[in-house]
Amino acid sequence: DQQVKQNSPSLSVQEGRISILNCDYTNSMFDYFLWYKKYPAEGPTFLISISSIKDKNEDGRFTVFLNKSAKHLSLHIVPSQPGDSAVYFCAARFSGGGADGLTFGKGTHLIIQP
Amino acid sequence: GAVVSQHPSRVICKSGTSVKIECRSLDFQATTMFWYRQFPKQSLMLMATSNEGSKATYEQGVEKDKFLINHASLTLSTLTVTSAHPEDSSFYICSVHPGGRGYTFGSGTRLTVV
């Protein structure tokens, strides 16, 4: 049972436009959310995160929005650049009193077209 | 952030043999490390949490006798896939959580069992 869902396997966006990647979760215990970028045969690279006490976090071209009531978060990339083409994973964690691993979605392959 | 080195980056082994994967935290003393596995077009799945000086904690469905984890020092955790079979072929990734922003991942190990 997928607790973190990324329902779009792929997304194609024109260079310079906004890319919006979506993520839904089912476990209300999750209190910390992260977005990672991944190239084939490489480990994920951290992009941005958000705590459940916030609804928005911004870092340069990347903004993450969290809607707790809808159990939904999204990553906005603006403007989109060719180097942004990669697979983006949404991940979540709940603080169970110790160091906990992450639960990942299946990823969305973002393709930035020139 | 932390720097994580994972070795080897890819390995091909014969069915029935064992393979050891190393994960080193180069600039952070990690009492805990995480091991993930990713099958093609799937999400990263947490396999186990490696604890320095004590037994690893395995996720449900992960065979602890097949995936041996040793975390003998604060900078090194190893995952040994014992008696590997073709269905164990996957991408294995380790990570550490230095606190604060996100988790840092190694570059991953592509295991192919023939």
C-alpha cells in the first residue's frame, strides 16, 4: 500500500515555464516532507523540504507547498531549465522518537523541452 | 551537508555468491544509516536501519538473514547480500541523516546477479 503517491509518472514542460509536481500521502502521522532529484544510476539529491507546521517553503527557483487537510504537497520549479530534467521523488517521514527512514513515492520524470 | 561514499557503484555476481556493499559517512559520525532498494521504475524502498554497535532494524518483508548489515563504526555500514539470486538484482542506496535539512544519500550500487 503506497503511503506516498506520485500519480504522474512523467511531466513535460517547456523551458522557462513553471513545472508543478504533485504528491499525495495517506499517513497523517507524517510530519516532514522532502523532495529529491535523481538521475539514473545515481543517488537522490536533496532539493527542498517542509515541516508539517508550515504550508510553504521557498529556496531559489524551488517552492514546496503543503496542504495538510488535503494531504497533498507540490513542488514548483520556476523558471524551468533544461538541467531540471530528471526524476523527482517526494518523500515523507514521521518522527517516531528515533531516526526514521523515509517513505518515497514512485517518482515523476520531468522533461524540460527547449 | 554530509558526504556519503558508497562502494562499489556496480557489481555483477554469480547466483549463489555473496556481495558486500560499503557505505561510508566521510564527514559525519552516523550512529544510524539507512539502506534502500529501488527496482526499475519503482520508488526507493527502505530495507533496514543500521545502528552503530547494535543490531539493524529491518522493515517488514526484508529477510535479515539474507541482507546482513554491519555497522561497526560511526563512519561505516556494510550491507551483504548473501546467496544472491537474480531477483536480488536491484539498485541499493544508503543514506545518513545529519540532522537539520534532509538526508544525504550515497551514489548507489547497481547489483546484477547472473
